[in-house]
Amino acid sequence: MLKDASTTVPAVLRRAYPDSKILVAIPAFNEGPTIGSVVLKARQFASEVIVVDDGSSDDTAETAAMAGAHVIQHARNLGKGAAIRSAWLYAREYAPQALVLIDGDHQHDPNDIPRLVETILSGESDLVIGVRWGKTSRMPIYRRMGKRALDYATAAAAKNGMLTDSQSGYRAFSRQALEALEPTENGLSIESQILLEAQEQNLRIEEVSIDIRYDLDGSKISPGKHGSGVLGRLVVLVSEKRPLFFFGLSGALLLSVAAILAIFVLETLIRSGNVAQGTASLVVLFGTVGFVSIFIGLTLNALKRFASK
């Protein structure tokens, strides 16, 4: 059973929104050294704090419970997406005015919670993203480059264009967003998937700047593995959500390559009277695959439109 909301929402928010009910959820994996501090700070701004311990082998669950969090434990490590899904199910039963997702490694500052939930509680937005603003966030350059690449990849799948920080895990959701969105990804691509779903549902999305620390060794996965894993899933998401764009663009690129090679074959034929058979075979291959790719894109796009009616 869920506990009743307490009155621990900060006074400034309680005065403005006396019936506010704020749930802070922290997906965590082996965050024993930092989780207690994050929970204690988050409790200042929440009616309740939950920690989803995703199969940790350290004392994450015990420390979180001692700090006052409600702990949900996975028997084994299932991934960040699975941890967020567990938090999501709990939140739907709890029915808060605002759900806040925050990482447990102390890179996010819980003091930013009131700023994230402000427009949620006032009814002006459904999803608020805590944005790390480039150089001002002190983000290492390799992370900035990787983040930007994933931002562009997410934008390719989105219908409403690009947001500043598609990969930020520091987010707040309204009750409407909580009911409308359905997290499905298991891994780190969950951030992009939720964002794409929110845009498809025409939810109101806002961005606020946040403080973040990079002097802590928070991530359990190397940036390269993280980026490649998310990018791989984004390619799949783009092909599912925008098939005409994905297959059409791929087909157009292949046809362009085929046309360039065909010019080379024609020039060789005119100059020497011989056909460059290897290059000619590539022209046929790229041209055929290009046309097929465009046909697949048109077909899947038509089916997607038909299914959505």
C-alpha cells in the first residue's frame, strides 16, 4: 500500500500550491556512497522519495531506506529503463501532481527540484527537462560532442524538432504526462524514448537550466558504450516512428551514390570503349537497394498513417 502524502513539500511551494503532492524517484545501481545524501536532500522538496534499487551489489537499498526513502528492489540488474518503469508504475498509483526523476550519483542537485516542478504545479507544462548548457555546465568536451550527436539523432525521430538536452535524466512530469506516456525501453535510451512519446502526445515541454557535477565518477558505463548503445536504439526508433524519413533518406543516398558511379562508368565507356564491370555492378546494386528502400519507406509510412486513423 502507498503511504499518504506528507506535508514535507517546501513552504514556498506549499503556500503557492497547498494541495501539491510531489514524488521524487531515483533509479539507482551501486550508488551506496551517494544515495543517502541525495535522498536526504530530495526529501526537503518531496511528499515522498522512492529509490528503485536495480539489483545493486552494495548497500544502496539499506542506505536509501535509512535516509527515509521507500525502496523498490529488483532481484538483478535490468537497466535504467526498467528502473524507471518500476518508478512509473508506483507513481501512477501514488498519483502525484508532479513526478521528478533524478539520478542517485549526486551529479544532479536536488535543490533544483522546485524550479523543475514550478510550471508543472502551475499547470503550464507537462514535462520539464533539466538542461546542461554546454560549456557553462563544465561538461567535458567529449561528453558535449557525444551529447550533441545524440540530440541530433533524437531530433531525427522527433516530429517537433530538437531540444537542447535530449539525454538529461533530470526531469519532472505532470500527472497528465504520467498517464499518457508509457516507458518501454530497458536501457539508457529511455530518455529519448520518453521524449519522443511526449512529442507524439503533444505534451507541453519546457526546459530549465540545472547545476551538474562532473568531478564525480557517477556513470557505471563508459561514455563510448553509453553513446553507441543509445545511438543504436535511436536508429531503431527512427525507423519505427519516421519510416519515410529513415528509409527514404537512406534510399536517396544510395541512389545518389549509384548516379555518381554511373557517371564514372559512362565516362570510362566513352573514353576507352570498355565497360567498368565492377563499378557497373555497384551501380546496379546501389540503385536497386535505393529504390527498394524508398519503396519500403513509402509502404511503412502509409501503413503507419492507416494504423493511426
